[in-house]
Amino acid sequence: MKIILKVIKYILACITMFFEKNRKKQQSLKIIEKEENYEKWLELAREHDQQDYIQQWLQKEESNLYQYKYIKSLNQKLKLAKGEKNIPLICQLVRQNANRNVGNILNPKLYTHAYTKTKNLIEEFQEEYEKCLEFLYNSEFPNKLQFFKELQKAIGQTALLFSGGAIMGLYSCGVANILDKLNILPKVMTGSSAGAILVSLAGTATDIQTIFQPKYYDYSMFEQKSQFDILEKVSKLLTKGYMLEKEQMKQFLQKAYGDVTFLEAYKKTGKVMNIMVTGKECSSSDCLLNYITSPNVIVWSAVCCSCSLPGVYGASHLYYKNEKGQIYEGEIKYVDGSISADLPMQQLAEQFNINYTIVSQTNPWIFPFLTSHRSDHSIIQKIIDKVLQFILGEIKYRIQQIMNIGILPKMICRMSNLLTQKYEGNITIWPKFLWLDYSKLLDNPDEYTVQRMKVEGQRRTYEKLHFIRASTRLERCLELYLK
């Protein structure tokens, strides 16, 4: 009997220790996630990554998440070829593996165990690949420039996409701010609906950091909320078909960057700015506006069109600037860009060789269903994530079934695209779910809200930074060599 009691006590002690250890781990994770300052967050994250169980995972090469045998072999071949200064062999190995995700090293699950690292083998391989590129750049061999250009095309480009989301789109300010601060902001940026506002501000500014400074913009031109605000919006919706006027948004954007066109902005900043708009009529074409497809379109007019969600804002015209600097109105009316493509990945791939996307997702009906898949989340959180994924998948499937029957009007089918289209990229960042944000969804921006959401957006980006660096490492290296 005493032996049985001892065994039971031992089992209970193990269970208690497990839950206590798990509780402390969850408390540590909450402290890291709540940290606003990046330098302090990095210090806490590195301390977290020094734990024994994480270090063991980092050092262990074997995993079914990537082709570790191939990566190990390729890493050794590159080292040997570089040590022998065998330029033809290095060129051959580099060209044969001109893929940022070679061996599945960018599997998202490989970047959920630690905050600042992944498998040591992957880190060593990427470093060796980069050293080989540096060796080739400093060497002389036939058609060197052509070799690097073809390699750059094979690696492809990364784009940063800002989704719609009404006032929640302000969370994207923090994403853009920290990426720019750490010099890993992609040159190609795209915005739809609320995301178009941020893209236009970032794409027309020579120094992006300045646009995120407190009191940089004057928000006084936006009307203040009154106690009759909701009644006024409902009244306007019933009489005019929309709740809000775009005049204040137009004045705000004109004051920020004037009547600049897409081509003028590109020549000024070198950033590739894209804004998605949807034709009001079902027969109208949807457009991804940029300095190539619409060089003479005035940027603020594209933003107003992209933000024109039916029922919230009225449809808008694009405005153009001719060679004499005269401004004139286009004939076609456009509405919210998110209706046709919140994330226009196909158009970006066709026009700019984009094969990797970082998405700042702030759509209020989407981000509550997104899951991070972090390995250190609690079992309960993982179960909730799986259930939410199932619910969202089922909703999309049922809507698609109804649309395929063909009994719904074209306009309803078009609006239903808001629920069925793809809302995630290779890397997706989204804000923490807050009911408070939903109560202010259609409010006008103010300085306090902008700063609060900017800070939260930054904080939600921190844990993705190492993944972003690893994903864009080769691309940034080649861009440096081909300047």
C-alpha cells in the first residue's frame, strides 16, 4: 500500500510540476508579447531563446519540416567549392538552387519555436550561400552582370500588402514603421481600401519615418464625433446611399502630398506604390494602379476610389494630370479595391515578378480567424485556433457553393468575394482582437488612435521579424550587388 501511495504522490508531483512550468512559460510569453520597445523586446526574446528545450531544437538538424539532408549536403558543397575558389562550380550550385525556399527552409513552422532564430543548419546554409554570392561578386568571370540579373529574377521580389479594414487599417502603420526602421521594408507596396491610404503616404514620402511621428499630420480637418453621429450616418445612408463624405479625406491627402501622380511619386522616392480599385459596374474592369499601368493618375484620387466601400462612401472618379499639368476627371466610377482583390497577388506577380508576400491583415471580419501556429502556445489556444480555422473554411466553402449555383445577382456575387478571396500571404501580420475597435470602426482618425494602433502594429510585427529577414535575405543581398 505504501508503494502505491508513493507512486500516486510522484505522479501528482509530476503533473503539478508540469502545469507550474507551463504556467511560468505562459507568463513569460505574455511579458514578451506586451513589450512595446523593440530593443527591450529583443532582449527578452533572446533570453527566452536561450532555454534548454529551445536550444536543443535549434541544434537538432533532423526534422520532417524541411529537407535537412539536402541542405546539409548543399551547405558542404558550397563551402568546399568556395574554399577551392572553383567559380564554375559555385555558379552551378547557386543557379541550381536559386530558390529562396530551397529544401523548404521557409516553412513557417520552422519559425515558431524561437523568436530570433531557426534551425542552426538553416542559419549556416543561408550564411554560406550569401558568402558564395559575395565571393562571386568580388571575382571576375564571363557574363557576371548577366548572371546576377538572372539570379535576381529567379529569386523574385517581395511585396508588402496592406489590407482594408476601415479605422483598423491604422494598425498597418506600425508594421510599415518597424520594417522601415530596421531597413527591411520591401520596395514594392500595395494597398486596398484603408490600406491604400498608408501606401499613398509611404509611397510619396522620401523619409518614411517622418510620417509616423506624432503631430506630423493635422487631424483637425476631420469632423468630431457628436452624440447624434450614428443617427446622422443612418439618415445619410437612407437619403444618399452612403454614410460618409470623402471631402475631408481628399483634403487630408492633398495637404499631405498634393496632386502628385504615380509616376511622379516613383521618380521622387523609388518606391513602387500600387493601389487596387474596383469598377462600380459589373462590366467595368478592376485595376491595379501603379506607375506602369496608370502613370498619370493622381494618387489621392486613386485612394478615394479604393476606399469607396458601397454604403459607407459613394463611388468615385479617378483624376488624371496631362503633360501641361492640367487635371481632369476620368469617365469610369470606381469603388472599394478590396471587393475585387484585397490582396492582388496575381497582378503583382505578373507585373513585378512578386513571388513572396508579407501581408498586414486588418480586415475586421478576417483577423479574428487567423492563427499564429506558435509551438509555445497553450493547448487550449491551439484547439481554439483549429476550431476558428474550421469555421472560416466552412463559411467560405458554403458561400462558394451558393455562388456556383448561379441564382444570385451579379452584384451580390461580387460583394461575396469579400468573404471568399484569399486573405493571407507567405507571412501574415494582424492585430490582437479587441471588441473596442469594432465600436469605432467607422470613426475618423485622431492623433491618439493613430499612435495607439501604430504601437500595437509594431508589437505584433516583432515576432515575425526573424522570419521576414530570413525570407528576404537573398533578395536584399542581390539588390545590394545590382545597385
